[in-house]
Amino acid sequence: MTGVRMKRLMLALLGLGLASAAHAATLTLYSAAPATLARTLAADFEKKTGDHVEVWTSSTGKVMARLAAEANHPHADVVMVAGWSAGLDLAQQGMVYPYHPADIEKALVKPAQVSAPFLPYGLDTVSMVFNTKALPKGAKLPDSWFDLTQPQWKDRITAPNPLLSGTASSFLTAFVDQYGNKAWKFLSELKANGTVWPGTNHAALLPVMSGERSGMFECVGHAAVAAKAQGNSIVQVFPKEGTIMIPRPILILKSAPDKKLAEQFVNFAMSPAGQKLVAKNNLYPARQGVPAKPIMNKMGSFKVMSVNWSQMAAKQPAILARFKKEILGQ
């Protein structure tokens, strides 16, 4: 090849590279735990499209706080949080760009078929979790939420802070909605019995895994399954009163400058490939035909309380405010 032809070829390749770089775009994703899910979704989407995804992960409470702080100059394009009520709250504030294609909605499993201007990328639940090697002497595993106020569990229980955890805030709201004053009495008795609310689900689960505490109230499912899969002596207990199945929102902010790119990311998260990553990260996939991990409790094997998510979203701020004042003393 002559020097001239080589030079032309190099210029052509350079031009292609510049064109490719010009067409590549950047999407910003804010996501609640599990962080590995957000990162793997982003990495696989980048491989598929050539576009870049910037990822920031934290708890649902911190994601919501950051969105509020950035309200005048939003940075995120797509948001994934753990509580359905959190998504409805953002929609109520007028921050959500409606995107819930009918063909995807038709493919959702029944518990994920919830009306909203966004989609559920997965589902999770909460349960009681115990370290079987750290139980009080002679103690049996309880089968009721309300058993945790008994003397044998004094100073032995942790719980996630619902001001930080989306699943905990959803469960607290549903629990108070179901039991009213009985729920507040129970929470006060839990506090008097030495229960602590140290932070996120991860922060609340660590003392249980180490054996410093015996059990955890309202532990999010994916954290419990991950701890169990790692070989910890962890057992989940679904109380006889029932728990809730919580859809986890994936939504596009109205402020996102490139709606097509954001839609592509949501479509990927909801595709069979994306849903397999959801399952890999110990959540129940929202899409039919994608199985959950065998280690997870099968849907239908535990009682689930009925939830009106719109009503819950309206009640949640007042319930969280009362919890912060009366239970956390803040």
C-alpha cells in the first residue's frame, strides 16, 4: 500500500471514530440498592449501545433527598428506587416523564401490574430475619411481627430506618394503615424493648450476621437472600399476619434532555436480558418468563397483604414524620 493510500485510510478511520464519538451519548442513573444491579445494567447497556451511563447509588431516602436538592438543576435522567410510594411521590411533584409502554405492561407478572406513569423493574418483600446461631437460649423462632416485643428479644432486634429505606417506609406505611393505633403501640414497645434503627438495611443486618443481635424486623428480601447465599446462618421468617410485595420503580425524569436514550435504557432494564440481571441480584423479576433465583421463597408461599399504593403514598409523609418524632426521637 502506498503512503498516500495509507494516509487516506487512516484519515477515514479517524473520521469514523470521530463520528462514533459524536453519536455516543451519556445517561445519568440514580439508583437505590442493590448497587451491583445498577452497575451491571449500565455496563451491559453500554456494551449494547455504545452510549455511556454514569451511575450514582445510595439508599432510597438519600436518592430522594438528592433529587430534591437538585430540583432546580436536575442531573439524573433515569431513577431506580426501592419503594413504589417514592415513585408516586416524584410523579405527584410533576417530575416524572410518563413512560409505560403497553407491550411491556402486558408482559408483567401480576404483582407488578400496578397503575403508574412508570414501570416496575422488579419486586421485593420484607420479612423477619434471624441468625440461628445467636438466638436466646431455648427461644423458638417467632411467627408474628408482634412477638418481637416479648422479653426474650430485649436488646436483640434491629430494624432499617424507614427514613432511609424505601422498602421499610413502604412496609411501615402499610403496617400502620392495617393496624392503626395497635401498630404505633407495637413500635413504641419495640423501642422500649431495646430495638435499634441504625440506618439502611445493610447497617441493620450487619449486627445480626455478626451475632451481636439475634434478629431483624422488616428486613428487605434481597439483602437477606444475599446474606444467606454467602453462608451466614440466616433464616427468613414471613409472619402469619402477612407482608407486602413491593414493586420497585424505574422512571424517567421529565427534565431528561434525551428522552429516547432514557427510554432505551428502561426498555433494556425491562427486556429478558435486563430482567435476568434483576434476578441475579436477588430480586423477583417483574417480567413474566424470567425466573427468580431458586434460593428465594416462591411467590405464593407466604401471605401478602393487599395494598392501595395511591392511598399509601398520600399517607406516607405524615406516618414517617410521626415515626421520626415518636420512635426515633428526632
